[in-house]
Amino acid sequence: MTTDQHRLVILGSMDEFVDLVKRARARGIYTIVCDGYGDGPAKAYADKTYLEDVRHTDEIAAICRAEKADGIIASFSDLLAECMIDIADAAGLPAYLKPSGERYLREKPLMKQMFAELGIASPRYEKIRLDSLEEDFAAMSSPCVIKPVNGYGSHGVFVANSLDDVRERFAATTSQSDFDYLMAEEYNDGPEFNIITWIVDGQAHIISIADREKMPFEEGEIPQVVRCAYPSPLTARLQDEAAAIATKIAGYVGLENGPLCIQAFYNEGEGLSVCEAAGRIFGYEHELVTLSSGLSMEELLLDLVYDPEAAKARVQAHSPLFDTHAAGLYFHGHDGDVADTSAVDALGELPGVVEYLPFYRPGDVISHERGAKPYVVRYYLTGGSREAVDALTDKIFAEASVLDPRGRELLLRRQDANR
């Protein structure tokens, strides 16, 4: 390597990091990929790899120092972003957030406190403790959503229709958190959105607003995301309000330049109600921004570390009102042995499907154990209109099938919801 070559630690090695590693190396950056997966796909493309749990802050900070790293990147999940911020702080590397600010984006009571202080509408909530469950839950209406205080993804999140439901799910929910109580939040069945923003000198710029479409498949389970569609038809109406909200949050947590994502509901006449904010980019859909607009989130992350002025220029030149439409379809499944994927394979060849990713192949076992793959199958679609993308979506949801050796359907499909 040359003496002036950048040395970048990339925290995470799963599929969504492959393009990031490739783009970093194309820039001449020495890439060091680190996480707890020995066979993470991105590790095959890195200059050097380490097998170390991302939660081991001191150990990875020592790796950063030993490798003389001058940058660190992680995104696409709350866990990775949080760990990256902690590691950067411990290793003396630059990061777009400090751990003190990140806490407000990870611990839900602090997040709700922040929303209240900023005057940001958010679903009402209560802290629920087991030894005072009836008293704590008395003010909540049903149905409501119960969730861990600082869990990741949708682990431990359930819909509760009664006090008994909360009691029954209490242990499962709190087991996904560092806290011995849970959060009960009012249920909002309005349209839901994934909003990606990028903060430039303290001001939020909208990267994208997507429709986040969910379905409940099992009684008491939280509805699962089945499709994210870009751009939302409501983008023009919502972008100014969303940018104002994100700017307030960024100022509160000390985020001057970098990514900030929001999940929010919208009700006509009431505006946006923010359920969560996160200091990272949405994983397993940030690629849809690139497909719709041409803006590479990987290049933006690399610029944030090594060319901040270029990152600002990319964002300021970007519009969230895309001409190309795109959607990500996410198939969940039952536990079981996979025997036949021919139907989903055939659908992956349809015109308009730009990426088809089966997470399980014949001979694999679908499992929902912690750390398991998030989906069974994922498709990315593009089209010249929302109607074209919707029609292709309907065809794939109607015909997708993954069978076990007895011919039993393993996919949870949209038309199977609430059956």
C-alpha cells in the first residue's frame, strides 16, 4: 500500500455491505471488514477481515488502532450504527454522532422525551413494569403495540389486545432489551412511511419518502413489512414537514452532517406522527433509492468519511421526487426445511425484477432463532409508473411459493394475511 492510502474499518459483512466494500476499494481505500460472521459475503471482497462480535467495543477499537484506521463506517441497522459510534469514540475516530446523542435514538423512553420536548407528534406510550402491570397499563387503550426499550428490528414487538396479552408477552419482549420493563404504545393503523434524510450543516434534506406496507399474518404478532415502494405519492405533500421534524431531531442529538431516518404515520388533517428515528440508513431498501434516483448511499457514506464537501454537494443536488418507481418485496416464512424454490426462482426472471435474492435454497432450514436471516426471499422491482410496479407486485405476491419436502407452503404471503 502507499503511505497515504486511507484505511477504512467497515463494521458489517452481510449482503448489503458487498457494494460498499467494492466501492471503497475502487476508490483505492484499504478495507478492513469486521463482525462476528465468519462467512459474511462482504469479507470475500475486503483487503483484510476480522472475526469479532460488533458489540465488543474495546476489542474492535484496538483493531482500529493496530490497523492505523483513519475511518470507520457502519449503517443499515440500529445495532451496527450504535456499535460504530461507540467504537469510533473509543478509538478516537471521527463519527457523525457521539454516544450521548445516539442514546436518544436507541432508548425509546429518551426518544419519546425528546419528541415531547421538541413538540413532535408521536404515538402516546406508557412504561410497563411487571410488578405494577395493571396500574401501568390502565391508561392504555387496546389494541396497542408492546416493544422492548432498546431492542433491534421487530424482535419482541407484539400487538396486545388486552392486559392478559401484555402479561403473556412480557418476558418475550423484555428479553430483547437491556431493561426490565417494556413500552406500550398506541396502535396507529394510518399510512406508514420510511423517510430517509441527510443532515447538511444541521439542516435536513429529504432523500426519499417511501410507503411502508405491512400485513399481520398471525394473531398477536406485529404486522410484518411486505413492501416498501419508492417514491410515495405523498412525497411532495410531506417533504417540508418531514424535513422540519428531522432538523429538530438532529439539533437535539448533535447531528450536524450525516444520515437520519424516520418512521412515521400520516393522518389527513393531523400531519405526521413519528414513531421512531434512527441515526443510520434503512437496510434492505437503501438500494431502492439508487434504483429510483441514481443516488448511491454507499458513495454518500464514503464521502461522509473522506470527502464531506462532496457529500454535501450530492445531497443538495438531489430531489426526492423520482421519475423511476421502485419497490422492495419482502417475504417472511414459517420454520421448516426448504425443498422447492422453483416458483420464486421463475418470478425472479420476470421483466421489471432487477434483483432477486433468495436467502434460503433447497436443503436449507428456515429458522426464526435470534440472528437468523431476516427474510426468505427479497425482490427489487422498477417501472416507469407506480401502476406498473403495483401490477408486478400483485403478480409476484400471488404466485410466489416455497415448499417443504411434504409440499407444505413455507412462505407467508400477502393473500394469506389474517387467514
